[in-house]
Amino acid sequence: MIAARWICSTVALSALSPAAQALDFELTPAVGYRFGGQFEDPVSQQGVDIEEAASLALAFDVGYAPGQAIEVFYSRQNTEVQDAAPSFDLDIEYFQVGGVATFESESELQPYAVGTVGAARFHPGPGALDDETRFAATLGGGVKYAISENLALRFEGRGYFTFFDSDAALFCVSDQSGATCRLRAKGSVVWQLEAQAGLTFRF
């Protein structure tokens, strides 16, 4: 995948940067709103949607060259699956690392693109249903608006892509009567889209 190659190249280039290169650090807590994502009911074979809901995120960027940075990214969404019978809560977490490319601008607005790879964890509850942890990637972009030398507003749109085995059984529980799985994968990718706003601290 082109996105994955770009992310890996960005990370690899950081290792080749001169040791004397001064590093810049940015920490961005953010709030967002995320929608999308669908599974399938194995009994009715109908689509089961992940409900749209607010999200929280934290990005830590390490700038190693002009316009280039490595990003460590975490995001969490507390949502639910209402179409399932019965419905259940679902916490979704993304643990990611990747690269950020910032484009030169003479104004206070700095556009950028970001891509990451890592893992996604789907935690159903309450109850004894199994968690699902899968390979995931994100792609996005946005703008930073400089308030001061060390402070900026960050506005971003990001897509989340989690990869499953097609028709894989999900959120299973085992008891004396055997194993039961609440849902199954619908296709090989579960995608979500998000808009977020954050405050960036530079140091």
C-alpha cells in the first residue's frame, strides 16, 4: 500500500537524521466526533452499525527535520452497537505511530498530512465478551493555526481503517453450553471518519 510505504519511509528517514539535529516536540490533546463502522449479525445477516459518538485523542509529535515529524497517536471512542439484539456498549481504542508532513506557508495557517499504522482494540461491555485487537491504519490532514510560538490550534479530519478476516466471528463468549459470537466481520475493513479539534503545545 502506498500509504504504508510513505509512513515507513518517514520513520526510516528519522533514523538517518544527523544526531546533532535539534528535535522539536508537540503535544496535542484533542476532542472529536467519529462516525462509521459496520459489522454483521450472524443470524439475520443484516448490517449492524457502530453508533456515532464523541472521541478523545492525544498526539505526540517529534520533529526531526523541517516539515517532517514522527507521530505517536492514541484515540478512544466510547460508543455502542444498538442494532444488535440485545445492544451492547463498545469502547474503541487506536494505538498508532507514523509520520506527519507539514507544508510551508507564510501565514499562521500550516496545512499538514498525517498517516499512521498500529493496532485497534474493540472492547465490548458490560459482560464477558472477548475483546478484538486488529491491525489498523489512519490517514488524515488538517491545519494548525499559530496562536504564539509555543501554542497552536489544530483542526483535523482523519480516517480510521481496521482490518479483519472476512466473515470472522467477533465478540465471542464461552460457557458450559459452548461458544457464542455476537457479530461477524462484514468485509475485510471497518472504516470510521472523524473531525477533531485540539490545542498544540510546542516545546
